[in-house]
Amino acid sequence: MERENEDEKKWFQLDPAPKKKTTEEYIQLYLNNGKEEDLAAFLHYYEPRMNHKVQGYVERFSMEGHFKDLKSVFVYGLYQAMRYYDSQYGKTFLQYKEYIVLEEIMEYVRTMRTGFTIPSAHEFRTLRNVMKLFNQSDRNYDRKNLERIANELELSVKTVKEYILAGLDSENVISMEEELDEDSGLTIEDLMADQEASAEEMCFRLLRWERLKGSFEQLTPRQKNVVASRCGICEFCYGNKEEMKFKEIATNNGLASAEAAEQIYKKAVQKFRRLFLK
């Protein structure tokens, strides 16, 4: 088993080692020219850092025995980040990839730890309402309180128990004080923008963020560009950008007028709301 663990930490090691460059230099070379040898060199030099981060996830979330799977998820997140990264986002690749990798890791951890996913907006709202009532009752888990919650939400007591246990397990998924990456300088606070939030509220915000992102991704490419430009966000990494006027948006999208851009924006927002509340 010990030998197996050591092998898992050397998936990308090359012999002989590539010419020494920083990981950021190698990933930029790969993103610029697409040469596989630059990607291989990046993974070779980044792997020790990756192992350290993955082991941190194993310890933080009590996921002993999941190192190999978590590392695979981490690598998948890296590849996803490579697909969408652009230097114009104003972040280095190692900073940008934190958003993508964290999403993949959190999805895996939530599923494996709780066995509970949020496949619909309805179930998400139910989870939120159950935990709200549970917290208002000082987390009283006796039969009488569970029946009260079940009656108020028109659920069975068994279902209420499942939601509460899922909610409680999810509280351990996010630690607000821990940095995402030593090199990035990004923290959970940067993503959640609320330093007063409880662990439960933080988890709900992450779930809500996923719902928002999923709804946004269902817009047409033009709608996404118009909405993102108007709201001052990057349509790929969701970072902050300067807000644009409809006249500028029209010019960038080859539209006849600012009014045309505004109409696309209004229809896109209406569609987004329908998707989010569906």
C-alpha cells in the first residue's frame, strides 16, 4: 500500500527532468503553442505542489483512502482551466485555475461525504428551508421537532432527517479561514464575499453559485457576452471586469444600435431568471 501511494505521487515525473523553468512559464508556453512537451514539463514540476494540495484536501475533509481519486479530480480541474484560460482575465493561470479546481474538488467531496447532491432548484430550496427551521429550533433533533418541520414543509419525517444530515455533513466541507493556494492569494472569502457567514451558509452559497453558473451557461453565446459585458464580469472565469455601455457592446457584437444590445440584454436576463427559478 505504501508503494502504491508513492506511485500515485509520481504520475507525471519525467526522467530525465525537463530544463528547469517555473511552472507558470511552462504552462504559458503550452497555452501559447500547444506543445505536449511543455504540458508534460509543467505537470512534472507542478506535481509536488499538486500532491501537497491534494493531501491537504484529504486531511481537511477526512477523506483517507481518496488521495488517488482527489488527485484525478484535481487534474481534471486543471485541464478544464486550460480550456478556458485567457491572460486577458488579469490573473495568472495558477490563480485562475483555483476557481475551476475548487469547484471540481467540492463536487467530489460533497458527493462522497454526504451521498447527497442538489439536482434541482426545488431540492436546493427544500434543503435551505429545512436547515433554516432546524437552526431556528436550536438544532433540536427530537421526534417532536422533526415532526413540526415535516408538517410545516409537507415532508415525511424520514425525508427531513435526510436533509438535516446532509446539511450538517456539508458544514464540514468548507473552511473559511484556509487559503485556496499559497501562490494565488485567493481565499474562500474572495469567492463568497461574506466574512460573517457560517459554514452552513457558505455551503449554501456555493450551491447557489453553481445554480447561477448553470443557468448562465444555458444562455446563447451572444446573450452571455452581452450580459457579462453589461454587468462587468468575465463570461469565462466570472472575475470582475469594467462594465460596458450598450453602445460599446453593440459595436463589439456587430449590432446595429445600443437599443439592439439593450433588447438582447433584457431578454437574456428574463431567460436567466426563468432558468434559475425553474
